Amino acid sequence: MVLIRPPRRRGNDDGAIAVLVAVVVVTVVLPLMALVVDLGLARVMSSRARGAADAAALAAAAKTPAAAGDAATAAALAAAQDLVTADMAAPDGGWPAAWASCEDDDPLPAGTDPNPGNCISFDYGLKQVRVTVPGRSVPSIFSGVIGSSSTRTSATSTASWGDKISPTVGSCALCVLGGYSTGAEFVRVSGGDAATGTLVAAWPGRLQVTSGGGVTFATSWTSNGGYLWPTLPVKRPVQDPFAAVPAAVRATAPGGQLYGQPSKPGPSGPCSPGIYQTIDGCTGFAAGTYFVTGNPSATLSMSLRADAQDVVLFFTCSANGSGVVVAAACPSGPPPRFAGAAGAARTLAAPNEAGPALVFDSGLTRNEFLNSGSKLTIKGDVYGPNVTLRPGGSALALVQGRVVVGALSGNLTYRFSTMLQVDAPPVTSAGLGNGVVRLVRSG
């Protein structure tokens, strides 16, 4: 008996292997190639941009430019552009167009608004140059096939040619007598060092000391997720370098005493030196010292509504309408609060732009907000041994002097904005001398 097997049915499996291969290619091979080839290419381009930015910043700093428009600045610009051109292939449109349209998000000096063409910027006071390599697209060889967009690479470096200030006890450009708890906002210090009693780093990297010193602390520090500085902090006592300031300013008060319930200012108008409940009505400030006592019956939040040149603002306690405010003792009424600039960018400048500009009496223990919705520039020192500085908005508070406060506390509200920029004053009246050319920050 012969058994006859039925013919094998091959037609039903036609194309199965091809489909399987296509699925593997799309889901495995292409993403893997995109990861290896495209990401590798992006990293190579990023590394080249970083090297170009570092070299360009150092070359520009070596020209020691002194002022905008001088021959050394022109040479610094040319040196920076030449090195970037030599290290990087020309982008679409060529180098002149790339430099003309390039925009740095944080050009020098601190607080300068970003504008096209400011990718090489200078701070002549701090003797720094910042170079941003114009961004360029990295070709997407495989990632474009799977729908991913191309990436862009750039790099930024800052170099200095100024003397490096050696930190000493009490020399802090930013001196936090108590604790600093970081939020998501940046605090930047240039030209000096920073000191704090205790540091809690909720967002690593928020405190950046860019030149002239390091970070010191008195007791301990903790971090919730990373390392903050390129060098280890050094323990040392946090001293108060401005301890004598309140008494010295108070001695200039009319009659040597401060009284509560003054009637000035009126609804609105220019103000002259004297004792005030609030400065909110001041549309102008004559040179001199203004003592702001607050209102015992209500919590006042006041701000600077006009530029003030050769002015000292001294916030002190209210006398509750009954007499003299003595030394550091605060009576029961709520003290005043300063909330930065109102309406537009404002400037408060101390006499000769040196020494105390904004002083909070040692009896004031509340929060103060130097930054708000508008930029505030303070040319002089800020002193509040018992106040806590907190972010009050997304605009920059720029202090061209030294800051000594009781505490510094960030939050998560205005993330990635600069809460406070402190530019230390020159170490001599002639300014910083020329020093070793070095990188101070890369971004």
C-alpha cells in the first residue's frame, strides 16, 4: 500500500520573513544606528564647539581689552572669531552671517539683554570676555528616518585677564551669616568669594562663583542630588564685615534719632532726605540718606519707583508713634519690606557708587525681595544682618558691591532665572590689575 502525502502549502508563508526583517530594522536597527551614529556625531560636534569656545575666549582675554571700541577690543574680537573659524567648519550662510545673527542668552556685563550679534561680549570692570560659538545643526543620518528632528550644538566659555582675589576672613562678596537654602534660581558671584553658615543644596549648581574666590561655610552642608563647585569648600568662621554700618548710618538721622509716624511723603512727588513711613510715593530722590520706618498699623511692601543717585536707603523699625527707635530693638508693629524695582528697571546708587546703598536695621527679621518683575541695579553694598533674601520675581537683582545678609533662601517658583548677581567692587580704586589669563566659566 502506497501512502501519498499531500503537497506542502508554501504560499501562505510568502513575505513573512520580509515583514519580520522590516519590523526589526525599524524598531531595533534604525534606533540603534541613530543612537550610535547620530548621537556620536552630535557629541563630536559639541566637543569641537567646546574646544573652539575655550580657545577663542582665552585668545580674546590675552589681548587685555580696556574699553568698548578700543584697538585691543577689536583685536580680541578678531582673535576670537579667527580661532572659532579655524576650529569649526563654516555654517550655512558663512561666518559673517553666523556671527551677526548669533545671540547669547546671558551676555556680559551681567544683566545685559540678549541681542543678535552679542556672542562675543565683555565686562571691562571684571576683566572678562564671554564667547558663544554660533549654533549649528547636526545632520540626522538615521534619526530623521524615524521622525526625530536634528539637534543643534553650541558652546560658551568665559575667560578673565584680571587679578585673582584671594579670599580672606571677612572678605566675602556674598556673605550669608546664617544659612543658604538653594531653590531653582541662580545666585552668581564675580570678583570675590562667597561664605555661608550652612548650605542646603536642593538644586545643585545654583550658586556659582565665577571668578576671584571660592565658597566657604562655617558648619556643614548637604546636597540632595549633586556636587556644586569645582573645588571643595573650606570651613572658616562666617564673620560680619559690616557690623558697624547701622550705627554709622543712624548717626546721620535728623537730630540723631528716628521717630515713628512721620507724615512724608505725600501722595506722589520728588523726595528729599529725611524720615519716611514709605518711599512708594517718591517719584525722584535728591542725594542723601532716607530713613524708612514703616507703618505700625499695616504691613507695607514698598519698592523703588524712580532711580536714586548718591542715595542711602535705611530701613528701620517703626516707633509705634510713641518716640525714639533705639539701636536694634524693634517694637511690636510690622517693619517695612523692600520688594525691589517697580514698573521699570531701576538703579539705586550709593554716594560715589561705593559703600552702603541699601541697609536693613539689625532688628528687622523678615523676608526681603530684591528682585521682582523689573530689574534692580544697586551700585553699592547691601546689608541686612537678620533679613532673609528670597526671590520675588524673575527679573535680575544686580549688586555692584558686596552683600551681607542673615539668610538666603530660594524656591521653585522662578526656576532657572538669576535671583541675584553680585559683582564685587574692585580691590583698589584703580580697579583690577591685569593677571593670568584663565577660563572662569563654561556653559
